Amino acid sequence: MEKDIKFYWTLFLSTLTLSAFTFGGGYVIVPLMQKRFVKELQWIDEEEMLDLVAIGQSSPGPIAVNASIIVGYRMAGILGSLIAVIGTILPPLVIITIISFFYQAFRDNPVVSALLLGMQAGIAAVIVSVVIDMAAKIIKAKQVLPILMMVLAFIAAILLNINIIIILLICGAVGAYTSLRGPHNQKGDS
Amino acid sequence: MVYLKLFWSFFQVGLFSFGGGYAALPLIEEQVIHQNNWLSSTEFIDIITISQMTPGPVAINTSTFVGTKVAGIPGSVIATLGCIAPSCIIVVILAKVYYKYKGIPLMDGILQGLRPAVVALIASAGLTIFLTAMFGAESFPISLGDLNWISVALFLVGLALLRKTKLGPIHVMMLSGFVGILIYYVIL
């Protein structure tokens, strides 16, 4: 892809917009990335996006920032990652700097509370929708091991409160073991 | 030198906050309350509340907030840069490794193991967000009496719009926020 000014501007604006709407926790960036980078711009495919999230989660720092850095790097090397990170930190930087001068009024403002209460339900729809898509893809592949790992990882994260890094380490190790045992021996693997 | 101190404090927060989200809170607390007395406990709780009300990671929001308070706008920029500097370096190294070794069976095996785990982690974050939106409680046990029917309606409409129309996540979020103002502020 040709890297002209327009390309960098698109990268900057995309990461800026995504960051401005990442309410409710870092993982909300996933449906936004899926819409913008996978579906609209077609810069990355869905599997690659999951890999980027895994890398973002394996490094220290906020996952939304990390995921943007990787998308930037993927598209345009170090310069791309710098542009992506600037786009990502600008919205919180500007918003919090402004709000810090009147944060008590902001916190207690009834309009803001009403907006956020309504938006929470929208955010829930957004993330549930992306989970339906992704889980359906794994289930439709009809391989026992990935489905089992998905269910167990979910239980480990939500019920057992096991640290995310440990879950990723174990799943990565299982994947490595499977590939060493035979890369073509996956169907019906258990 | 206050700028250097801001940068270094948030550099440490950025460097050691694995696992994301609220895993960073104890680290931030240590730096801004105990080591440097930049915030009182009340202010710390306030900034976490504000973080939940604004976009962006809590670590970045806190860096900006503390930076502004301690040294104005240059302070907020420097604290934020400190916070993301470790990510930038480490993530770029990992990305290099990923794109170099992608396609090698061992690496592909690891990634194939990670993908279902990532979906599970997104799902677990989704469940927390869902419970908060519907019941106002982040985890079980929840009480059915707390179910917010307006949220349920907004959720179902949002889900239908996402799956049956061309509207994207940002549209649905803005729309539900707008309806939120209409219902909770104007009508109720």
C-alpha cells in the first residue's frame, strides 16, 4: 500500500476516533477495531486482530494503547506506531486535562450521568455482538481443542479470577505443544 | 525536578501494569499517594470515577490528571508520555517478533492457542460490562430486582441495530447515550 499523507491521516484519525469511544474498559477497543480496521479499511483480517489483542495483552500497559501501536506498526513501521499512539492518547489527554479543572462538577452532573447510563447499555450491545461473532467462528470450525480452551479460559477468567497473563501463558503453551506434536493433526484433537 | 519525577513515576506504572485495566490501580496508588503525595485518597477515588465516565485507559487518565495538578499542561503531557513509553518499546519488539516468525509452525501453534483465549477474555470483559449495564453490579451475585428494564430495552435495540443494519459500534453508543439523556434526564 502506498504511504502518502492521506494514509497517515487516516491512521491518525482512526486511532483518535477509536480511542475517543473506548468507554467501559480496554476490550471495548476490539469491536471498534473490528469495524474500522477489519471491515471498513480492510487493513488486517480478523485472525490477525485476535493476535494483535493477544500481543497487546501480553505487554505491560493499557491494551487499547498497545493494540493501536501494533496496528500502526503493522501498517507503517515505527513511524506508523508513533502516529497511532499519538492518535490514541490525545482524546484522554485532552478530555482529562479539561475536566481536571472542574471535575467535581462533571462527576455530579445529572446530564452526564444520564448519558453514561444510557451508553452503558449500548456498550454492552457492542461487546456482546462482537463476542457472538468471534465465538461463532471458533465453534463453527468444529475443532474440539479450541472450543474447549475458549470455555475453560472463560471459566478461569470469570469464575476463578485467574490472572489473564497466566491464562494466556497456558493457552499459548497448549498451542505450542499441539503444533510440535504435528501441525496437521488438528481435526478432532482433544 | 518535577517533570522528571512525573515521567519516571508513570514510566514505572506503565512498565509494571500487566493484565490491563484495574490491575494498574495499586501501582498508581503507590506512586501518586504513598511515594509522592501528589493526590489524597479522596482525589484518587475521584479520578477513578472520572476514568469510568470518560474514554481512555485509567492509567492514562490518572497520569494526565496528576500531571495537570502537579505541573499544569506540560506536566500532563510528560506524565502521559512516561506512562506509554514502556508500552511503545515492548509492544514494537513483540510486534517485530510476531511478523518475523508468523508462519513458522511453533509460532502459529502458539497463536492458535492464544486466539480462543483472547475470545474468552473479551467475553469475560463483555459479561462484566453487561452485568454493570443491566444490574448495576459488576459480578455475581446479582439480584433480579435490580434489573434496569430501560437498559435491557436499549441493549436489545442496540444489538438488533448492530446485527441487522449497517450501523456501527460508535453509532450505537452515541444513540444509546442520547436516548439515555432523553429518558433519565428529560423524562424521569
